Amino acid sequence: MNKVMKAGNTCFHFLVNLMVMLFSLSCILPILWMINSSLRDNKDFMQSVIGLAAKPAFHNYVEALQTGDLWHCFLNSGYLSILTVILTIVFSFTVGFMVSRYRFFGSRLIYLLFISGMVIPILSLMVPVFIEFKKLNLLNHWFTLLFPYVSFAMPLSVLLMENFIKTIPRELDEAAYMEGCNFFQMMWKVIFPLCKPIVSVVVITSFISAWNEYPFSLILIGDEKLRTISIGIRFFGQAHSFNYTLYFAALVISIAPILILYAIFSKHIMQGMTMGAVKG
Amino acid sequence: MRKNPLQPKGWKIGTVLLLPVGVYIFMVIIPIFFAAYYSLFKWSGGKSMTFLGMQNYLDILRDDTFWLSFRNTAVFTLLMVVGQVGIAFVFTLFFTMKWMKWTEFHRRVMFITNIISAVVIGLLWQIIYSNQAGILNEFLRAIGREDWIRPWLDDPKIVLFSVAVPVIWQFVGYYLVIMTSAIASVPKDILEMAEVDGASGWKRSIYITIPMIYDTLKVCIMICIAGSFKTFDHISVMTGGGPGNSSMVLSLYNYDVSFSMMKMGYGCALAVMILVISLLLTLGSRLLLGGKRYE
């Protein structure tokens, strides 16, 4: 009896392992398929969609970057994401620091205001945001998208910063003043460097969310020159819907920065992106 | 907390906070008032505006497409909770077992899909589902189930499920990482002690692991509900709400009404409705599950 049960258990364990492995593979295979196909010739691809790229060729990448505005969109998303990261860090550190260190009129309210951003479904504000930007003539500028991107990154970043700065002893502030720092030097030269672990989390989360953002770049930007990569890749797909391998190359280009980041910092990214849920 | 003796003067604090708080209020709070105001008008974005009072809201309640997208959103959200959190939860239980191999590998691999933009996930699955280049149909042909081949994104009966699968697939890893980290933070000796006391395998799951991650599970469900309710990117890219309106969800309908049909006033009223519904949903799920996580 015991033997039968043991054999059954082993069998069950094997099946579960297999099932999880299949799920894991299903997460990575489509991506590998996309990368593999992007290295093939379209004619070759149409004959058999699952064949391996025997002779990897990069002409699709060259072509994807040359045709259309993909390269332009790529750069746009690049500078927007980097500026978003910088602004988010400056803003969230300032707010987090002020709110966790001092009690002043409205300090609690300001904290709650930012935290409430995690509850307010900002996406449902698409239409009024568009109206507001239109009235103030803020549509279609190079800096337009910084407003939504930074604002959407703020709630989580403020929460994380506030939680972290609370743990830094206040004696450090005093010591900094004693050493002759002024207020800003104390804040940025003494406290800020200590926040490195949480700053890296904010860098990662705000960069990824800005790079991947779609709805607001859809409604706030009409100018072709200012399109982000999410919009660019859609237009690219519509223009080249029959040249699949070229399309795949464009898709790979559009996720390349994120994939490279993940390859290097996977542990930090996993930790950073789930921290809001764990801490929240 | 006592007042910090080193606190700078009020005007200094005000100056420093002006920009961050200002930008945030400008983006998140003021639009709510804009929406409330314009929802009272018939307005297509141009010069002419007609005051309607509450008429837009009454119209929404009689709008079939609104109710269809509401129903679709509800079904979709339910699928997401069962799919994403459910699968992740089961996997998490497996991952606590000794006989489970390569758990760290699985965690890292399943998380990859999370960092990729919803747009690319949508476009990729559009190709996977497609007839010409799709590997799904290719796969079904390979295992000899040609009769299972469907026009995945063009059949109104199944389209909602077809668009749900990629979203579930994308986010299982997210909840898996949250829950497995919650378990990792449980002191090892508790689990070992349980083992010594004879609680191994499934018994340990039921009496130790599940109660310990119960709070995390609730948080996951709340995040999942809030996230799924505002799904926009995937569906917008894959079907645009079609065929017909069969995969239309609230956020997408709001977009369509406002920017394709140019009914801005009506769109604002819809935005207010969606805002209220999702706030109720978030608060409701929080009350129901009894979490006190966001304070």
C-alpha cells in the first residue's frame, strides 16, 4: 500500500513540476519566438512560422530603424523616461522627506493626497485630462507627457521614500547642521545618499512605467515627431502588417531596453515592482 | 510625533513643495473637477456647449453599450482574479514543497512578461492568434486538433476569453513573486518545526502556509481587481473592443465615446461614473476582505 502511494506521489510530483515548467516556458517561448523570427527572412518565415533562424540576419533591424519613425519614437521614449526618472526622484524625495521629518500645516493631507493616487483610477481621467491640456495649450509639446508620467509614478515613490526616510535617525540632520550644512545641503548631501536602496527602486519602477505607458501618449500627443515608442510600434505594425519578420524586429527593438535592464537587474526589478504591494 | 526643533520656516517648506504638489494636483485632482463640470453639458470639443444638467447621466443608464461594457468589465475582472491570483496562489503552494525544482528559475522567468509593455504583449498575441503567422493554430495543427482552430479574436462568443488569456499570462508572475516573497519572509524554523511535528506536504500548506500568506492573498486580490478594472492597453491593441462591441470594456468605451465619436460631455459623465464605480469597488473589496493595508 505504502509503495503504491509513494509511486503515485512521485508521479504527481513529476506532473506538477512538468506543468509549472510548461507554464514557465510559455512565458519565455513567445519572446524567444519573436526574437528568433526577427532574425529570419520573411519568405522563409511564411513557409514555416516555427523554423529556427539558421543563418541569423540583422537586415530586419537595420530596415526597421531606417523605415518609418521608429528610431525617432525610440529616442522620444528614451528622453521622456530618463527625465521622468530624474523628476520623480527629486519630487518624491522632497515630498517624502518633508512629510516624514516635519509637521506643518497640511503635511498629513499632502501625504494622503499622494497615497490616494493608488486608489484613484487615473486612467478614467483620460478625457478630462485631455480637455484640461487642450484649454491650457499643453498638448503636443516635448514636455507634455512628463506631467502624466511623473504624476503616475509619484504615489508609489512617495510611499516608499516616506517609509524609508522615517528609518533614518534625525540626529544625522543635527550633525549635518553642526558641521555647517545649510538646509539643502543637509537634505541632498547627507540624507539623500543614504536613501540609495530605495532610490534605485524608484528609478526602476518609474523608468519601466514611463517606457511602457500607452493611453496618455495616445491622447495627448498628435504630432508625429513627438510619438512615443508604444504609439510608434502600433503605427509600424499597421504599415508593415505583411512583413512579419520586419515587424518582429521592430517589436524586439521596442522592448530591448527593458529586457537588457531585466537581464542585469532582474532581482532588483522583481523586488522593486512588487514592493508597493508588499509595503502598501 | 513632537514637532521637530530643526524644522525650517513655513514659507521655505511651502516653496520646496510647491512644484511637486502642484504638478500632482494639476494632473490628478483638478481633472476630477473638469470631468464633473463638463459632464453637465452636451459638448463635442468645439465652441458650442449646451447645458443638459443630469441628462448625460440618465442617458448612460439607458445606454446599452455602457451596460455591455460594464458586464464585460465585470466578467473580465473576475477572470483576472481567478486566473492571475488563482494560478499564482496554486503555484506558490507548489513552490513551498521540497520536491519542487528550480523555483528561482521559474520566478525569474515568469516575471519577464510583467516588464514588457501591455502594447507589445497585445501586438505579440495578436500575431500568435492570427491565422497567417500564428503559432497557436500551428501548434493545434501539430498536435492534430485542427478542429479546435478558431478565429480567436473575431468570434464574438470567445473574444473576451481570447483577450483575457494574454493578460492572465502576463501577470501571473507578478502575484507569484509577491506571494513567494511573503512566504520567504516567514521564519524558516516555523516551517521546520511543523515538519518535525509531522505536518508535512499538504497539511503544512493548509495549517501553516495559507494562514500565513492570507493577508498577502487579500492584498493581491485587491490589486488585481483595481488593475483589471482599468484594463485598456491590451484590448485596445488586440481588438479595439470588437468585433462589434463584444470585447468592449468601460475604459475603452470611454475613450471611444470621447475621441472617436467626439462626445466630450458624455465622455466626461462616463469618466465620473467609472471613477465612482471603481472607487466603490476598491473600497468595497477592502471592506469585504477586511484589509487595512493602505492605512
